[in-house]
Amino acid sequence: MVESILSPVSVDFVSIEETQTALTGAGYLAGGSTALVCYLAQRLGKPVLVEGPAGVGKTELAKALSRATGRSLIRLQCYEGLDEAKALYEWNYRKQLLRIQVEASDAGWQEVKDDIFGEEFLLARPLLTAISEERPVVLLIDEIDKTDQEFEAMLLEVLSDFQISIPELGVVQARSQPLVLLTSNNSRELTEALKRRCLYLWLDYPDVERELEIVHLHAPDLEESVARKLVEVVQMVRDLDLKKPPSIAESIDWARALLLLGAENVDEEVLRRTMSIIVKHRTDLDMVAERVGVKLTDGLIGSRPAG
Amino acid sequence: MTPASDGNTHRPTGMAPRLLELADELRREGMAVGTSELLDAFEALRAVSWADQAEFREAIAATLAKSQEDLRLLELVFDRFFFRAVEREAVGRGLKEGAKRKGVERMDLDELRDRIRDALRDGSDGELRDLARLAIAAFGRQGEGSGVIGVDVQRIRRTLALKGESRRAEPQDRESVPRERLRQFEGHVRRELERELIERTESLAPARPLRDLDRALPTGPAQDLAAVHRVVAGLRRRLATHGREHRGRSRSSVVDVRRTMRHSLQTGGVPLDLRYRPRRPRRPELYVLCDVSTSVTSASVFFLSVLHALHDSFRRLRSFVFVERISEVSDVFERERSFAAVSRAIAGDAGVADVSGYTDYGRVWLEFLDGVVDDLDHRSTVIVLGDARTNGREPHARVFSKVAARAGRTFWMNPEPRLYWNYGDSVMAAYEPYCTGVFECWTTKHLEAFVNALTAQR
């Protein structure tokens, strides 16, 4: 990655076009407003709240950003019950205890206290790590909607002021400003306070052409006609009312699988054999076989010319 | 339509008031735009070029909108707002779109139709706009203009015989055009008509708030079932996680004697610490009655999918559909997972007793009371989805009151705006006093209000 010696800042985008190019270079085809929002996030130093259905590349965007900017990625995976000790910092009790034992009884109370509540005894968790890095990082807070509201409230300080208050130690200021992405599947409404501090980006499934480009980027050897048909099938499957519609990653997987199998066409037979790559539910499998398989036989897919 | 029409692109002096006005308008439409968001928007606009309308718009969207709904609202308001802003300037300065279009006279309707159809398939936005003007001019010559813009748009569309592709139609159909593009074209026509009107009258009609219906649930039969389903899917998720945030935050007021005594052993049998019984989220036993008659056709698709979602979220749920008589369809919902199959089954063999096709609420209550009332108790919740239009038949409100008295709670969701209640054959007033709550339900917001009431703890 790019090494900069003097400035702690790694590659910064200077224009929207450059952001777009850099993201493409990192293997992420940014559509619509994605590049613009990323650019703004970096210019304004604001976190981005990314929402959208599962599997449209929300998490992948953070990874791509980290590759494109040469910043390292720190990830905080959220889940119900996540608390400060796992997200911010924790005191290293064992080490503190050891320290106290070594000091024995002759040291004064104040000295010991000052001593054991120092940075040496602090275990940094993702959020603290992210802001105390010398070089700016990309911080991904994944699936923020899985946590409870209390946790969101705690995030506010980090996200707007880039600082963390530790009662025993005081306020830890950020050494560098991370580029923050929060992703949400919208399983619950986030608080207004959090939303207000973020830029908003809605990601949706790409249209045929864009998805085709994505597939091309990741499986360049796949023949154009096969790829197009594959994408059309995937889009059709997404239109069905499935338990879990196929994600972009799954269409890429499918493309790679077809490449390995040396398939020259996506027909009913191929679909039936490889369907399990894009559809992951028993009932969904039946529905796809029934609805899409038939159309393949009739030659209804793939007959439409480009555009 | 460049936002800075007077050409000062360096400092946002001319722009700032415009943006504040936009924010005001958004607030009036119910979007929460705070000062901090506005500051962000200004900051963002400093970072992007204003010349590109798409970039300008996206920068505003990223900073002001905070949810998918906000995005949609912004899209609706944005165009209207900047269109008006530009027109106001034009009226103020007495500018006109001079020079009557030449060459239009020569083109006949068929040729125009073909050109528009081609442009709809693969033309640029600008091309569509030009064609929209041509269409208006051609249409004007026929002298059919009604003067009402909304009506004219539809007439023009009909004259041109443009129809959208049906959702799963085979692409071979030469006649139909992509829906999305058709909507764009209609937008252009509407805007051009408005522009002409403004030019004629040399004044701007006062801004109206977006009609609520523009934002209403996509319930029209022509609109997508999928869109309805997306709304409901969100609702289902929220139902699934509902109540979680309440747990632990507010303590219940019921003392758990056993646990208190147990805990008091630590303090030598003195109950210093009171233990409370944890609050359980309410999982009510639901009885849902859904009107599927023709007067609520558009809404009943939506209601059925609500019912479908509810079935996934509540274990004890019995559902009934009725037109003239009532029939239970709980097992249909349990058997069929996909919504399409459910509605097919209900329309077909679930035996909706439908002789005349006219709803008879009174009879429905009698039958409901007859068949189910023994199962009702104070824990059960009865939900009625219907417009309370009895077609002049006896409403039997007394019977309904009996049902309501047996059940713990009774809710009524009416797909009509409150304004229409009790007009014509609607007898909402007869039933309203017996309900725990009545709701108008024709937007997602209404639906959410209802869900909150339903899952609220007593």
C-alpha cells in the first residue's frame, strides 16, 4: 500500500471521479451516489450510515474503502448485548492485580492508584484502537441495528467528537480521524441523534448492466453471453418473493462456479445443479426451480438484446 | 435548471436562502431537518460542483435525508421546489420561452407516437423533454385540453396509446414501454404543462403540500404487490424486535414475593431489596376479520399481506375473511407460505361466502358471534379491517358491542381517510364507540401507529 513518510494521512480523495476510480481499482464498482458520499464523508469527516437489503455490498464497501485509501480496516461487529467493555476499552484487571502485589504494602495509596489506572493497564477495544492509531483508519461498525439503544448513545461521543471519556483517565482525544462506516439492515429504527451525525447512503441491488460489470470484474474469464444470462436469472430470482434473495456475492460465486464447471450456457439443467449457490432455503429452492427453470426451457431469458 | 441561476457560483450567497427554503418545505412535509443537517449540506455543497444536477441533488440527499422514506420524499419535493424557484425568477424578470416551436405542425400523431415510443426505450432525458413539449403542442391543436393538469397528462398519455409493461410481461410486446421511463415522460409532460400555465397567467400558483396520496401505500391494483410486501416485511421485522427496548428500562411495578424473600436471606431475612416481576412483552391472541369485498379491493390486497405478516409474527392468530358472510382462513395462512399462493387460495377455494358481492357487516357479526364468541376472553384482541360500508343493510351495532365486550380489546382499521367516514353508506360511527381504538389506515405511518397500539403494554 501507499507509504507516506511525512504526513500521517494516507491517500486522500480530491475529487468524486478519483474516488470512483480508486474504488474501482479496489474491486468495488460504486454505483449512483456511493462515490459521492464516500468523498463527502472524507471531506467533511463525518460517519456514513449505510442502509440497504442484505447482500448488496455494505460491508464490502468498507473493505474496498480501506484498500482504496491504503488505510487499515478496524471492524466492530455488533450484536445484541454488546457493551462498552467489548467496544471501547476495558481495564486489565489481572495486570492491575499483579502490579498491586508487586508494589506490596509500602507504596502509598495515591501512587498505586495513579499507577494502575494508566494507559499501560488499558485494553483497547476496536473503537479506542481506531481513534488512537497514528495513521487514520477505516472503522466499520457493522450491523449497528443489532445493538440496543444504550450502545448507540455511547457511540455518539466517538462519532461526533472523536474522543472517548474514561472516568479514571480523562478524555482520550483521537490521534487521527477515522473514516467511519455504519451499516444497518434496518431491523429497527435507529435513534435520531445517531442519524443526525451521519451522512446517509442507501444501497440497493444493482441493475442488470451494473451487476454484469461486477460479475465481469470478479470472474473476467466468464463468457459475456453466459454472464448476461446468469445476471438476468439472478435478477429474476430476486423478484420472486424469497426468504433470502441472492446477494451480489452469491452471483459472483455462481459465476465462478460456472467457470469451473465450464458451463457454456445457463439452461434448466445447469440451474438445477448449481442453484444451491444462490438460493439457500428449501422452500425457496422449489420456487426457483418451478418459476425460473421453466422460463429457461422456453428460452424466455437471454433473448432480450443488450440495453 | 442550474440551481444558481444568476451565475454566482463562487460563494453560496444566492444559494443559502434557497436551501433554507427547501429545508422549510421538507419540514412542512414532515421530514426532520435539523440545523446540523443543514450545516452539513452547506459543507457538502462546498465540496461538490453545482453544475451537475445529479451531484448537487445527491449531496443534499446524503446530508438531509436519513431514511429510505426521506429519500423518496426528497425526490418528490426537490424537483418541484427547484422548478418553482426557477419559474419564479422567470416570472419576476418577465422572461418567456419565446419562439413558438417550428416544424411541429408538420408532424402527425402517429409519427409522434413512434418517436416517443423509441425515445422511451432508449432516448436521453433531454429528448424525452422535447418530445413532451411536442406532444403537448399536438394535443393542444386537438382542442381537448381540460385545463386541469393532472387530467391533461392522462389524456395525452391515452391519446398516444402509451402503456407500461406489465411487471412480468414478455419483452417481445412491441407496444409497451418500460414503466419507469413512462413515469419520467409523464413527469416531463406535467412540468411542461405547468410551465405553460405559468407563462399564460404570469403568476405562480401557491405551493400545495404534496398530496398525502402521493405518499400513500401503494395499494392501487395497478401497482406492485411487491411494493406492498416490502412495506410489510419491514413491519414484520419491527414486530419481531418490538418490545425489546422496553425490557429492562422501565421496571414493572409488581413485586415478586418469592424472589424478594429469597434475596432477603442475604440480609438476614430483612427484605431490603425488592425484586420485581419482569415484564413480558405482550403477545396477544388475535382475531382478525378482513373485508375482501369490491369496495375495498385495492386495500384488501394490502390487508391480506398485513394479515400474512401478522401470521408470521403471532403464534395465536385466527383470521377470517368476509364479504357477505364470514369464513375462517387461518389454516390457509398456515399452510401456504408465499403470499401469492395465499391470495389465490382465498380467492379460489377457501370459500369466501359471497353471494351478492355486497358486504353485510350485520350478518358478519351475527355469524362471528355464533361461531367464535366462546373462545373470546379478556386476553384476546379483535381487529377488523374494513370500510364499514354496509350497502344500506342493518349494521347490528348491538351485536358488535357484544363481540367487543367479550374481547379484551377491539381495533378497527379503516382503509378510507377519516374524512369519508359516515358519508354515504359508511356506518363507522355506529361501531366506533365500542372499539378500543379506530384507525384510518392508508399510509405506512398509519399502519405503524396501529402496530404500536397493538403491541403496547397495558
